Amino acid sequence: MNIQELHNINLLPYEVENYSTALKSYVLFSQIDDKVVIAISKDYMSVSFDYLSKFEYKYEVIFLDEISYERLYNKFLEIKTDKEMSDIQQEQEDATVEDEDFSVSEFLKVGSDILTSEESAPIIKFVNSLFYQAIKKKASDIHIEMHEFKAEVRYRVDGVLVKHIELDKNIMSLVISRIKVISNLDISEKRIPQDGRTAIKIAGKTLDIRVSILPTFYGERVVMRILMQSEDILSVKELGFPSYITDELEKVLRNSYGMVLVTGPTGSGKSTTLHSLLHQVVSEEKNIITVEDPVEYKSNEFSQIQVNAKVGLTFASGLRSILRQDPDIIMLGEIRDKETASIAVQSALTGHLLFSTLHTNRAPAAITRLIDMGVEKFLISSSLLAVLAQRLVRKLCSSCKCEDDSNASHQLFKLSPNTKLFKPKGCKECNFTGYIGRIAIGELFIIDDEIKEYLKTDVDDNTLMKLAHESGMISLDVQLKQMLENGDTSVSEAVRIGLK
Ligand SMILES: [Zn+2]
């Protein structure tokens, strides 16, 4: 039978029990006009007959060549995805009323298509629903993973991965192809990592998405980062830090030159803070240039440079070029090597206000890190204004949090034995995670005269920490302890944050 004739075939996958077992034996139950037929591939006849011999089907058997069978098989996958898709939409309708205005047709289809639009519609809808759900759940990343027998989608919500859906690996391959198409990646390339970018329009809002694809043993792994939108940029006050930190920060930002560093592990909200700092100082009289990796969101108020190692555009070379563009304020995504550190310090000394991040856990450790990168202490002393170390702590859902009566925790965080602690439970309000939203905690280390004096001697982390405390720095652990005492977060979250 040829492809043309196949157009008249209707599939019956859901009317036949064990259809997935049948599928493994290259058997597809189909319908031509009103007649049910069994379609099998000429290439796998023996496997198919072996399967069919176990049943007493009275249907006519038709034989398909490789291409026709493949085509019918893909059609079957699409119907299956379409059903799963409508199940998801059904769930959405059941779950909330406010989604009434949502329709998949609102999504903008980006890029040309590998499959004809008619045939791939279910996959497009499914990929769009992945983005829609991610936005609804306030996810920052979408992860697609291939395992031995199945594939799954997880969302990163409030810094933690949450399972979204499990799918057949064949369908997920089609989903990944679709993602490659909209990100302008090579769909036939499955052996090397690929990075791309795409924009998706959801209900009138355009989302920028960074796509990373990595081949793994069981198939390709996809991570999609939903980048910040300019309207999502919070003011320094809105970041959620205690007012003694924001007030001090605002004072620091009045300097016309010098360096302000934000530190913390990955996912601690450093880049959000950097952008808030930039927004605090933005003005028409200032020339602001950034070097980022990636450019987190597109701004109309300043120039942004995307790091591109392939063409030799690194943080260091980008920064060097910026300096020839007469900037007032520079934002540098990260200082991670000697060369970048040295140019950053030099530019802060020569009349520029520079914001950047460093990978240290505590604020005072930024000094020793810079020294380790080969920056002279006297240069640090005359360029560094302040260091903010920060973390994002998940807040317990107030609708379902319950008392935590385990006693070991009190000792761990040096809490009074009478302190009432709470733990997460999970309810509809919080998507069954037990947490809603995150709060920023931070320690702001100001480089005052005393610290500058100390920088003339041999420097070590412990003394720096001690001096910082003496000059009034309220440390991260104090704030975390307070959150526990107020019942704002759980012991397990405090442990995850890693301070004691
Ligand atoms: Zn809850």
C-alpha cells in the first residue's frame, strides 16, 4: 500500500487494548472506510505475526513498506500526544477558572516548520503548553530528560525542580525536534551539545528563552531558561532585603566610581540584584554598558554585550572594549579569572562605577578571592566599595505549613528549645510543594577605613569576618535564624541554604 492510499486510513489506537504492546510488535490497528484492518510493516512481518498469533483477531492484514509504516506510526504518536494534550487542558480547566481566557491558538508560532503544520499541530500545542504551564507556575527553567524507558519534564520553581509530566520517549523526541526548530538549531544533529535562543508569545507577552541541548546516554537533555522580562526588574527596595541593607546600598550607589560586588552560589539571585542596582542608577546623563552571559533581558536604557567565547568575546575582552566607549557605569556579569579581575579593578579606579558578581559564599571572602586572583591589596582597598552576599530562601505556604516537632533542629541552629518550628506539607495553593515564593536575605560588607587599614597587613578570612561583624554587618545566618523563629521557612530549607 502506498502513502496516498494511507490518507484514507483512520487509526484506532485507543479502541484496542494493549496498543502499546502491539506497537512494539510493529502492529497498528487501523480503519479504512468502515473496515478495521491490521497494518504491519513488511520489514518486521515475523515479529508482527508472532504477536498476532496470540490473539484471535478477524481483521484483514495489510502490509506497508517502510515509509508508509513510519508515516502511519507518526500519525499514531500525534493522536496519542493530542489526547495527552487535551487531558492536560482538561486538567487546566478543572484546576482554575482564571485560565478561561487562555487558548493555545494565542501562542505565536515561531520559525519555519519541519513537519507540515497539519501533522505537527499536537506537538506544537504540547510545546506551547509546556511554556504556558511554566509561566503559570512561575518556573525559571524547563528541564526535559530522557531516561531508559521514559522521558520527563520538570520545572524549576523557587530554585527547586518539580516534576511536571512523564511522556513516551518517542513523543518527547518530536517535542525536542520542535524545540530545536523554534530555536534555530540543527534538528538532525543529536551527537553534540547545542545552544540557542527563542522567543515565545504568550497572551500578549513575549518571553525570551535560552535553550541548551546536551546529548546523554539515553537521549538528548534539554534545559530552557526563561529569561527575565524588563517589567520583572525590581527596585532595590523591592528585592526583599531588610531595610538596613537597602538603605546602606542606596548610600553606596551614590558614589560616582568604585566597585560593588554581589556574591553567592548559583541560583541565589545575584543577577536580579545586579539589574536592580543598574535600574537604581540609570539616567539619561549616564552611559551604561553591560557585558553579560547571557543577556538576561533586553533593555532600552543601556547597551548590552553578549559574551561569545567562540569569537573571542569574553568578559575580559568585552570589558576592555567597553572602556573605549566612554562609559560611566559598567555591569560585568561575572569576575571569574585574573584578567577580568584586574581590568575590573582598574576601571573602578579610573572613574567608573562597576557592578559585578563573584562566586563566594560570604561577603568578606570576596576580598581574599580577589587577592587569590592576583589583585594587589592596595588596589582592592582603593576600588572596592561594598560586597553584598545573598541567598534566596523559600517561604513556607501559610495555608498548609504545620508544626515541626523534631527536636534536633533547635540545637543545629542554636534556637531556644521553646521556639515553635514549622515544616512544609503541600496543598493546592502552593502546587503541593509546601512553599510559595522566596525572600532575599543578605549581608552587606562595607569597605570602611578600618577594613582599609587592615588590608595593609596579612589578610585572612576569619579576621575579615570578625572585623565585618564589629563594624555592624548583620550576617546571613542571623537572618536565616530569624526566618525560622518567625515560622517563615522550614529547617530543611535552612539546611539547603547551607548556613548554620
Ligand atoms: Zn500549601
